[in-house]
Amino acid sequence: MSTPTEKTRADGGTADAASVDTGSDTDSEPVRRSSNSFLGDVWVNFKRWNLKAVRNPFVLVVSLVQPIIFLVLFTQVFGNVATSAINRGGGAAISYETYLVPAIAIQVALAAAATSGVGLVNDIENGMFEKVLVSPMNRAAVFVGKTAAEVLRIALQIGIILGLGVLLGADIATGVPGALGIVAIGVLFSFWFVSLSNSLAVLTKDQESTIVGVNLLQFPLLFVSTAFLPLSALPDWIRVVATYNPITYGVDAARAVMLDADVMTVIEVSAFGGLWNTLVPALAVLVALDLVLGSVAVYLLGRASSSNVQ
């Protein structure tokens, strides 16, 4: 009979329990430990969600096509009227293409982030999410890996929009560094809506409810912001809503980089100079929003169990 400190091997011999548990060298071959590090779990989930996106390109196309349609139609249909509205105050003339491209970049981030929760619901419905819950993976790492995969997709899509905008006549005053800055702002902006979308998925556990929920927020918020027209051209009640609308801060930050100018009108800041009068308050709002809603999403994933996702 083996002692409590020994375990029976498959060949009938015994091995010291400590060497099995710690993976230390034995007389034959070192026992390999499975590593469940946080970064390892992030990488596993990052790869899985990227592969899933590649195998289902329809979602990628849909989240990109809609903003492209907005960009083309809005510049062609409303270009003349909108150009006069945005240049009403005088100064250097700004084309509507240049004015609109930052808003469409933020719309791309919004549309791509909206599909995040739908992907999680698919996992819940096919039983994959339940398998993840009973695995030794870190719950926060699951969310971070999934979000990182979506951030990569969002960055690529914003890059496509910027390239298309330049072809249509938009001018990025800050050049290539500014284009990279707009991509970074779009990624930062997307975090809060990715978190919200995943939170809805965990709470509703239903694809239709998640889609309705994110779309109910996405489009009204987009139109009651400074995305398509300057604040001065909007009705009074929309100005009030725009002041508390996260999309306003994302669009204004991207537009400030696009134009290399201070464009924020919902908050008057003059302490930093130039475009930083827009970037500092806008980025502060977005970071705060990301931290709050990201924490909520991680909390909801952390308290989820295999029984309440079936």
C-alpha cells in the first residue's frame, strides 16, 4: 500500500505527491504543470475570438458597411447644407467630408462594439460560455481577451474609414500621427460600449433582446450628439442631451485631432491650449466611463455561474 505522500503511477509504480503537484523533476521525466496565468488566459481568449470572427465574416462586413453608407450618403445628400452650417461662424472653410469622417470613425467603433454582446449570447446559447465558466480560467481574463480581439477589429475598421474619407476629399490636418490618434480615440471610446453590450448579454441571455437593447441606445445617441452637425445648429433640447452624451466626447476628441483645433462646445476649457482643450476633458470622460462600465461587465461575468446561463 502506498503512503499518503505517494500516488500510484499508470505503470504500477508510485510517485511522490509533491513532485506531481509541483512539476519538479523525477527519475524519469519532469511532470509538466498546466499554467493558468492571467496573460495566458487572455491570449487563449484573444485567439479564440479572432478565429471566430474570421470564420464568420458576415458580422465584420455588416458593422463596416453601415458606417460606409452613412459616410457616402451624408456627404452626397447633406453636404452643401451641412457645409454652410459648420462654416457659419466664418474662419477657414471646412468641407463636410473632413467634418464627418471623425463621426463615422466613432460610429464604426460603436457598431462593432454593439456586436460584442451578440457574440457572447451565441456562446451562451451553444453552451460554450458554460464550459468557460467551469474551466479554471480567470473571469477577468476572459473579458479582457475577448475585448482585445474586438479592439483589433475596431482599429482596422476605423483605418478603412479614414482611408475612404481621404479618397472622398477629407483632410487630416495632423497627418499620419493624427490618423493613428483617431484610431486610438476610437478604440478608447469603444471600451464602454463593449462593456455595456456584454453586460446586456449576461443579463438577458437572449440574442434578440441584446440586439434590440444596443440598437435602442446606438442610433438615438448618435443623432443627439455633435456627430453630424455642430452644437450651434441643433435644437435647444438636443444641446442639453448632447452635453451628457458619451458620443459627443468621442466625436469631439476625434474631430479635434482631425482639424488640429479646439472644437468642444459642450464644455468650455481654455487651460491647455489648442486641440488639448478638447482632448483632455473628452478623454477624461471616456476613461471614467470605460472604468465604470468595464468594472460592471467584469463583475457580472464574475458572478455568472453555469446554472444561470443555461
